[in-house]
Amino acid sequence: MNATSALKMRSTLRIDNPVTCMEALKNGDTMVKLSAVVMGLGNMAHKQVAKGLLFLAAEAAYIAFMITIGFHNLAMLPSLGDVERQEVWNEELQIFEYTQGDQSILLLLYGLATILLTGIMFWIWRGTLKSGYAAQLNEAAGRHINTLPEDIKELFDSNLYRLLMTPPMFFISILTILPLIFMICMAFTNYSKIDNHLVLFDWVGLQNFFTLFDSNSVLGSTF
């Protein structure tokens, strides 16, 4: 049995079973494996050019984001900034002006948002591997390969559940999961409750929890 016949038999056995990333990386052809680096190559090599270009555009957009601000957001996350903003009185305008500086609360938020976006990008990366490998199996078995309009049409038919679940999951991630993780992270900093937006804060680990359960401290005795 040659390689093509084995591939056809394997694809026939998986008509109703979704492929996995590990199968794509192990059994995919060269273009499918290369799509792990250049997203969309597997689709473009197997008659899904438009779909492959969409995957490639998503990768290009993510790389552009990371180069412009993403890597900076991640780099500032461990320190939460070190340049404090200064309040300066402008005698001529008779107003207070603020010098440029870091804002720890924004650096924490942007860093967490970048991590969340990276997680979404990882999910898309998995999708391009599985999609490219599925197209390879369909082509080897002589089955029909969906075009982009046909894939979109399936979103309103057999994949309607995906279409209906995507918007809620997006908003849950942005409006619930991200704020929740943000507030949890704040518990591990020395964030001050004083109404002063110029103050930087740092990571303090479990210090706040030790203070909370220390009966000799004001916070602990109150708790």
C-alpha cells in the first residue's frame, strides 16, 4: 500500500471525526506543516486560497500588533512601570500639568489584554492547522473541498452553534474574564486606595494576604 492509498484510507475513516493539531503536524504534508509557521499555507495548497489568505491576514495583523505595542505591554508587565508622572504647576496658564510617565493600572490591563489576545491567536493557529489538514484529507480522498462562501453558508446551517456561541464568548472574555483576572492580579500588588493617579504600584506577592490574616494588623483585625 503506497502513501497515497494509506492517506485515502485514513481520511475515509475520519469522515465524521474532526482532525487534531497533532495529527496535522504528524501526518500533514509539507505545506500543512509549514502552516504552523506561515498560517494559511495548508489551505492555499489545497484549493482554499481565500480561506488561507484570511488565516495569513490574521497572523500578519497579530505580528504587527506585537511589534508595535504587544511586546512592550508584555515587557512592562513584570515591573508595572518605573517612571512616575509629575504634577507641575504652569504659572502662565494657572493650571496643573502632568509630565509623561508610566501608569501601573494601565500597564497591568494592557499586559493582560495582550496575553488574552495571544490566547485567541493560539486558538486561530490551531484552526489553521486542522483546516489545512482536513483540506488535504478531502483532496486525497477525492471529496469536495468547500470554498469560502460554502464555509460561510455552513455557519448558518450545520455550524450554526459556532456562529451563535462566538459573540457571547467574545463579550464574556472581554467584559467578564479579563476584568476578573485583572482584579485578581490587583490583589497581588501594593495598589493604594488613596485617590492619587500619579502613584505607581508594584507586585508584592502574598504580602496582602499575610496582612489580611494577621490579627495584629489593622486590616487583619478588621477582617
